[in-house]
Amino acid sequence: MRVVVFRLAQAAVVVALVVTTCFALIRLAPGDPFFTSLDQPDIPAETAALQRERFGYDRPLVEQYARFVGALARGDLGWSHSRARPVREVLVALLPNTLLLMGSALLLGMLGGIALGAWQGWHHESRLSRWSDRLLLLVVSVPEFILALFFAMLLALTWRIFPIGGMRTEFGPGGFAGLLDVLRHLALPAGTLALVVLAIVARHQRAAMRDVRDAEFVRALRASGIPERRILWRHALRNALVPVLTVMGVMLASLVSGAVLVERIFAWPGMGRAMVDAVLYRDYPLVAGGVLVTSVGVVLATLLADLAVAWADPRLRRRL
Amino acid sequence: MRRIVLAFALSLLAACAGDAARGPVGGTVIIAAAADADALVPPLVGSSQGRLVSELLFDRLVEIGPSLNTVGDADFRGRLAERWNWSADSLAITFFLDPDARWHDGQPVVAADVVAGLSVIRDPANGSSLRVNLVGLDSLTVQGERQVTMHFGRRTAEQFYAASMIFPLPAHLLPTDSGSALRTSTYARAPVGSGPYRFVSWEPLSRIELAAVEDHYRGRARLDRVVVSISPEPATGLAKIWAEEADVWEIVPAGDIAEAVRHPHVRLVSSTAFDYGFAAFNFRDPRNRERPHPFFTDRGLRRAIAMAVDRPAIVRAIFDTLAMPLYGPFVRLQHTADTTIRQIPFDRAAAATILDSLGWRVDPRDGIRRRGTQRLRFTTLVPGSSRNRERAAVLMQEQLRQVGVDMQIERAENRTFTAKREAGQFDMVVGGWLTTPSPRGLRGTWATNSADGQGTQNDGRYSNSAFDAAVIAGLDALEPADVRRHFREAYQIIVDDAAALFLYELRVMAAVHRRFTLPAWRPDGWWRTLPEWTVDPAQRLPRDARPTAN
Amino acid sequence: MRRLRGPLLLLGGLALVALLAPWLAPFDPAAQPDPIGLALQPPSPAYWFGTDPYSRDVLSRVLFGARSSLGIAALSVLVALTLGAAVGAAAALGGRVTDTLLMRGTDAALAIPRLLLLLLVVAGTGPLTPASLALVLGATGWMTTARLVRQETRRLLATEYVRSANALGVPPLRLWRGHILPGLVPTIAVNATIAFAAAVPLEAALSFLGLGVRPPLASWGNIILEAEGRIRSAWWLVVFPTLGIALATLAANLLAERVRDVAGERS
């Protein structure tokens, strides 16, 4: 328990570092939220000055930071200039969408990857196992956005199995049918991300499983007459999970990166898109608020992964 | 050819002169848009998505007619003001509000709302893009509930145009403290307006929904619902059109026209637009704006560079037929447009000869021209968000290379681009301006930069007093013929000076679902005729079903 | 060792193509013979990989694109490894405070999605030359190396051999250079190939967002960008550069795996 508290404190430090870094980085970029628009020649320059003053962006950076932290302590994340509403409202509106997308991608990818990898590792000499591994290697080697474009072209544009973008059909059905409608829209973006997760997880799992298969304790179990299938799913898998769970934290961060482009291609209203816009618009408060939420998510997931590792491998429990 | 296109545009305009055609009520239109709206209250809006939504939510006092003639008041139509009259000296106009006009909350539209609308535009903190159009408007006085008078300092040809910029706002709902709080108010996120559609919902990055106002003073809009659905990738937005998931896409790229034709449910609607693109020279040193540019202040050099660029070919290569070569800093839709302006011809050989005669000799080692120790090498700034402008730059780069000019391209994302453009940190910039029916913007974009607000967007610091004088004379003239004569003079001066390579003027091709019957596309905002759109009941899609009362 | 031959050959082949691009390419990759008549031609005997919207030859651009894409990736890996090794070693060799500071910093950098971090940096630096792009990519990719190097250094420090050297009074820097660094080589080698496999697609993703290599220079990413909105009609603009990206990434991934396997077998 004390270990967990210590880790949480560490995590808080990490989050503080992240937010501070991003706070500083985005302010180094030229321009601010109040630039005159790209092509519309009629916005006077004095407006920008007045707005800067109103939001305090004309103050020294240290003072701005102090104000930001002060407001944060009061639970006020500030005003999002790019989305024309309080940052809190933006997060409340978009976070559930992102969680749905990432959650389903992660769940599908992890479960599928673990199962596939376990099977591949157990039968690693079989031709099917080897060829499927090569296929997965190919999937890992193609950038997510090209996969997304490929699926969009094939499954949405050519075969029209799935809708091309958005989260639900306009004025579509409600209730259970409405839920199915959301799932249909979720299929392509979540499927693309899940495939990438699946490929990475399966390849790790395959390697781990291959090692476990010939391990001492498995041979012992086999000798005691326990059915092969049961050894695989009950005993071997739990041991082979460790390396996979350790990569989960890192994978989550890369999943967020992938989601940025996938959300864009499939017009999914999520955090990734909002964050890219926020950086390009110099929407200081939304960058800070969004990064706060993302980093809390990544850090917590890493922590959870570590706890899961400890569960899977009791030897590591003390070292946590 | 030019004349045919112009005639075509004019006939389009004439077609929508008649007011509100009636037809069957009902239906839903889904407009696929590339970006979210930036605001929903007209004076705060900057993006075209914002304009679309805000102008459906709010009515103006008066509106310019489809002829887009900004001179006098003959081509304007009443909106919230049902009529108006001029004082004997033409320095005051009195507007009479429509007694039936109501806010969406049921309150009547009163004179105080006109005052509120004007003060929001006037407050510099709001940064309203409508403000420049109010030049000449001195004050507003109120007589009773439904009568307001605008007072002008002096007579000008476009005096009445100022009145069309005013969107009355509900004084009883606006935040009570200073105007600058409007942008962050809850009202601005769920506005109560006076237009044919009322606000329903706004989900960030996803959609905006509007519904028809049943008892609107100008008559009920035909379609029940308007949805703006946001897809950041143009390919995704277009795909929604092909798949009948959405009904309108405003600008179909040239490369997708062929695809559009393959879908029988898609109708292509074309019109001219107010956007033009150009490559402007910087007359000041990018490293120190106080100093002149090392070589672009040389008029002969600028003309030679202009001569080396095949502008019509660039326009064809990027837009196919969806843009026209530009003749100067104006678009054909403006009443001052003049396509007889003498152009600098494309002549690569002549350009090379002129460059030689100016002392810029080709260095055989790399094929780049030099004069003394100076290389003819410069950097062109392009915005990362505009693929078309980047294409124009890449095409120019190769054409210039052939006459020994080394042009580098610096692509910057929008904020960096604007920051650099405004600070003059570029040798050349591929820019674009969105003009209005009035040529007034010219004073800000190309006239000499000075303290009184002239040339504030003239980031390349072009300066020619003869040009300035002609522009001001044109804006001050009262007779339409004089206005045109002065502007013609100004256009010819700036083209002869080669202040910029005037590249293209956009024509837009919109894709619309075939089940809609619509009046002609208005180039100054196609959504202005949206209340007149109807759906043929025989062709209704499931989403056109009448919304159930709730 | 023989198992390393495949991926090494593949990587070597790609590098060779990149180096020999000026001699292999049939056309000048920036030449626009006829932007109206010859734009977007499908693959043909004259243009094996077709042409792009400017009528430039895609084969020549893919060949020259290999130079920038692979060059940027390789350079970025060098930067990332140097940074990562420095941070990791400093954390392992320094005191507790240094270690905590550096490792929490590493965690923080890891908690920001890399693409977002890149965007933040690119927004600040403005338009990038290929060299600075490599620098930026490297500066956002050192974290895993730092963690591994720290872990490995600590393991080596705990070995009998180094402990006795330490007891004999060998100065820390010499200890690091003479005894620890050589021990780190396998870790760093595996890490380099993994970092390389991550950098190639990332360059493409940045180009997809319009922030990558600037024109007229070709990179695999910005060739794909030219297909924007015409993926179905101009598939050759996507397929050939994607092939390049996939081959390079695949070779690097395979190499990393096989090196690890070989090292595993030996130990």
C-alpha cells in the first residue's frame, strides 16, 4: 500500500513536469490565440492587444504560470480560444469519445493480441504461426494513418460496409439501435488502432510464450498429466503476460499519437484532434488542460500496468 | 471567354433576384464542413462556418441584394428594418423596424437592440471584422421603440452599405458589463437570434444543429433542420457527400469533379467567389524592416520576375477551370472589377534579357544569377494549411529556376505564417485575401502603410502615392462611373508596378444533394438563400421526416 | 549471425538506393515537364511509378525521397541515442537526486504523446530544414534509450568486474569509457534499430500534417501528401512511398528482433 502511495506521488510530480513543460513550449511558438485571421483583411491589430491584456498574456511568463496554477487549484482550467468555450466543457464533451475509442481499441487489441500471440507462441513451429507473424510484422511496419486511409478507402468508400466518419448517423435511431449505430461508426477508427495494438502485443506475446512453453514448470505440469490446453491458458499464459503488460504504458502513449491522425481521418470528435488544433491555434489553456488530462491518463495506465505485472509475476511484487 | 464567364456569373445573380419562392415545408440539410465554427454571434465571427451559422441565426437590419452593388441603396432589401428614409442632406438615414420581428425567445426586436448590435461591432475588444465597413458612420439616435437614425459625417457612394453591416443583438440578453465579455458569455455559446433558424445545439468538433422558426416575421423557412457536420479531412467530408451521409460540400476541389459526376444524387453548383491569391514582394528587408529590401525595390527586377512566371498555366495546373487568372487586386464580383487592365505578359526570353541588362548574370556553376557578390535567391512564405498556395509556390519555383532565379519555399503553419507575414519576415509571400462586394478593403491591403489605419494589412509595404490617391478618390466619389474610373487607374498602377504577381481568383464548385430545389448560389454567402431551399416530398430520405414534437 | 543477413541486406540495399539516387533516377526529381498535360499520369513505360500533380516523375522522387527519409531517420536516431545514453548514464552514475530528477523528467517526456510533443516543438521552431527536422525527431525520441541505458549501466555497475575496478580507484569517466560503454553496445544497437523503425513513419506522419520536409525536396511522406484527396484515383502516389516506408521499418524491426535473439542465445 505504501508503495502505491509513493508511486502516486511520483506520478503527480511527472504530471506537474509535463504540464509545466507544455505550458512553456507552447508560449515559445510565434503568434498567439488572437492573430488576425489568415485571409480576412479586416481585423484590427489593437484587438489582439486588448484581448492579450484581458487574458493576461501580456504578463511575464512566471506570473502567467502562477495564475494558471492558482486557477487550476480552484478547479478552473480557463478559456479555450479555439473551441470558444471553457476548457472544462471541451474536455467534458470530448473525453468520453476519446475514452470510448482508445478503450475499445486497447481492449480489442490486447485481448486479441494476447490470444493470438499465445496461440502463435505455443505452436511456433507451425507454418500458420510463422506466416501470421510475418503478416503482423508488416502491419507494425506501416504507419497508422496509411492503414486508416486504406481501410477508409476499402471498407467505407468502395464496399460501403462502414460509415466513413463521425460518431453517429444524423437523426438516426435511438435506444439500442442507436447504440449499434455508434458501434458501426466506431468500427473503423477503433479497428485501425486495435489492429496496431494487436500486432504489437501479439508479437511480444508470441516471443514470451515460446520461451515459457519449454520452461521447467511447464514440463513438470505436462508430466503430471494436466491437459495441454489447460496448461496453455491457465498456467503458461499468466507467466507469459509479464513482458506484454510492461509494454502497455509505453504503448498507450503511442496509441494517443496514432489516435491523433486516426481521429482526423475518420472525423471522430476526440481529444487528439482538439489537441492538434489547440497547438496550431496557440490555444494556451486548452493545450495545458488537454496535456494535463492525457498525461494523467498515461501515467495512471502505466501504474496500472505495473500493478498488473505484479499480479502476474509475484516475484516482482516486492520490487514495485 | 472572359466575357462569357462574367455574363454567366451575372445571369446567376439575376436568377435569384425574386424573393422567397414558396414550396413544400419539411426536410433536413446536412452541411459537411472542414472546420468547426469559431463563434455564432455575427460580429464575433471570423470563419466561414461561423458566418454560415450566425447569418442563419441572426438577421441584418438591411441586406445587400443579389446584384452586389454597394453604391447607393437601390440594391438593398429590408430585413429587420422594413423601410427607411433619407434626410434632405443625405447625412442621416432613418430605419423603421418591422413590428412583427421577434427574438427567438418571443421578445420584440426594438431600437435598443440596434444600438446594442452597433456597439458590439464598435468595441475594439471584440475584433469585429465588420467594423472597417462602418467608416463614415458617426452616431446612432433612437426615436421610440421602432425607429433609429444613423448619422454620417459626409456623403459617400457606399454610405448605405455600412447599414447592411449591422446585426441587431438582443439587448435584454447580452452580458451587462463591458462588451468584451460577450465572447466568453454563455449567451455566445447558445445565442438567441432573430433569423429564420434558431439555435438547438453545438457539440465541439462534431456538429451544430439549427431548427426553423415557426412564426418568423419573413415567413417560415422551408427546411425543418440545418446541421453542420464537421470533418477535418476534405476527403472524409467529400466521401460523406458521395455516401449520402451529408448533403452540401461548399468547395469541391478540381481533382474530385470527375468523382462527383459519377454519383447521380450529387448536383454540382458553380459560382464565382470573393477570394483571390497572389504572390507579393516585400519592399523592406526581412531582417530589418527599417531598411529597403536588398533587391525587390527595383521595379525592373520585379517586372522581370513577373514576366518569367506563366500565371495562366499555374492557375490551370492547380485549379483546372475552377479559378481564373487574376487581373489585379480585385475579383470580378466587385462592381469596380475591370478585366481590361493591361498585364505584364509571360515571356521567359524577355525576362532573361531584362535580368541580364540589370546586371544579374547567370553563374555557369549552378545556373543561378548573380550581381557582384549578391545571389538572386529569395524565400517565399506559404501557409501550411493551403495546399493550393503551396502548389502555386512549387510551380513558380520551377519556372523561376529556368531563368536563373533561386526561390526557396518556407511553409509555415497558420499562426507562424501570420506572425511572420505581419512582421514582414519574408522576401515574397503567397497570400490570399477574402474581399467583399465593396472595394474598400484595398485601402487596408495595398495602400501605403500609415498610422491612420491605412495599409495595416500591407505587409510587403508596397507604397505608391499615386495608387493611394486613386483609391481614396474612388472611395470618396459619388457617381458610380467616377468610382470605377478611379479604381481602374489604381489597378493599372499597381499592376504596372508589379507589387505582386496576381495569380488567381477562385470559382467555387459546390456539391449539393439532388433532392433539394434551390435558388441560385449567392457568392457572398450561399446560405443566405437557404430558407428558400425545399425538398421534393417524393425524394425524401429518412432524415427528412418531420421532427417529433418534444 | 546468418539470421541477421536478411534484414541487413535489405537495409543496406535501401541505403545504397538512397546514396545512388542521382545515378538511378531517370529524371530530375524537381523537374516539371508539363504541369498541365503530364500531371498525375498512372505508371507507364516512360514513368514507371507514374507522375505527381506537378508532372514530376514519382520513381525519381521515391529514389530521392529515400535520401531524405532515411537520412533524417538515421540522423534522428544518432541524436536520440546520444541524448538518451547521456541522460541514462548520468542518471545511473550520478547521485540519487540526479537520478530522480532525470528519470522523472524522462517519465514526463514519455507521458506526452510523441506526435503532440513534436507538434509543440515544430510550432515553436517554425519551418524546418531536413537537418533540424532530424534534430527535433531525435530530441523527442531519446526517452526509451535513456531508461534502458540507465538500467543496463546499473546492472553493469553491480557486476563483480566493475566493482573491483571501482575499488581499485579507476576514475569514473574512465570506468565508464573503458568498462561500461562497451557493455552497453548490444543494448544501444537494438535500441537504435527500434528508434529507426519509429522515426521513418513519424517523418511521414509529420508530412501528412503538412509539417515535414519542405518542397521541392522529396521525402516519402510528402509524396503521399500529394495524393491528398485522390487516394483512389492516384494510388501510385501512396503505394510506392508506402512500400519504401514499410520496407525500411520492416527491416529495422526484424534486425532489432534478430539481434536480440542472437544476444539472447549467446548469454
